[in-house]
Amino acid sequence: MKTKELVLSALLLGMGAVLQAVVPGLVGGMKPDFIPVMMILSILLFPKLQNTLIVGFVAGVLAGLTGMAGAFIPNLIDKVLTALILLGLYTLFAKLLQKTAVAAIFAFVGTTISGLFFLTFASFLIELPGAVGIMFYSIVLPTAALSAIFMAVIYPIAKSLHQRTGSVNEVNNTPTV
């Protein structure tokens, strides 16, 4: 991972962690998780396996530290698995992801996958404050919708800034494994 990529990914994840920390809890104290949208943006900007593993791990640690009590391990597992799945999806749809609308859909899908993984692992490892189905519909899907809107706003800006800095030849290059 190049230094520029590392710094930008860290800034993105830090912004996600700040959003995660300041947003109040909703159903049973569960909060919408904004770290995945920043993780997804980082994967869109730097689609390499090494970057994805690092970003997924750090996103899991940050989500574990800023999220629900006792949910560190579910967050860590969820973010790493989600990041790897998103890199695989990116590999399949790289050409389409140059469009902002498709990036927003990617954010919706990625946040939904992340939320589903989190609820699944958390239901086995800790006691959740509500039923998984209710939490999925009341927390995960609204958060995924917010993530899509957020991505539609920030992706064109991030893509433009990224291209201007010349971190890589092109933003949506095919991933390097």
C-alpha cells in the first residue's frame, strides 16, 4: 500500500468513525454504521487485495471501538469479509463502477452485506437488543439507503480529487492481486 493510499484510506475511515461516534443510537441503542461507506469508497479508489485487507481490518477495529458494547469481534469479522466480497464484486463490475449511480448502488449493497454479516455474527456471540429481522429492517436498510445517498455525493468529489493527485493512473483500474 502506497503512502498516499494509506493516508487517504485512514482519513476516510477516520471520518466514518467520527460519524459513527456522533450519531445517536436508534433501535435498542444500535447505531447506523457509517464506517462501511468509507471502507467502500476506499475500495473503489484503491482496488487492490492488500489495500482491501488492511482497510477491512482497520474498519473492523474502528467499528468495534465506536459501536455497540461487546461487538468488537463481530465487527472485525464482518468488515474483513465484507471488504473481500466487495473487492470480488468490484472485479466483476469495475467498468460500471465508474458511474456515480452505480457506486451508490454498490454502497447500498455493501452496507447491506456488512449489516447482515454483523447481525448474524453478533447474534451468535453477544445478546442483541432485538430480533435480527427487526434490526435488519429498522437499522441496516435505512443505513444502506443513507450510505447510497452519501456515496452519490462524495464519490464524484473523491474520484476527482484522486485523479488530480495522480495516486494511480486511473481511479477505476482493475484490481491487482
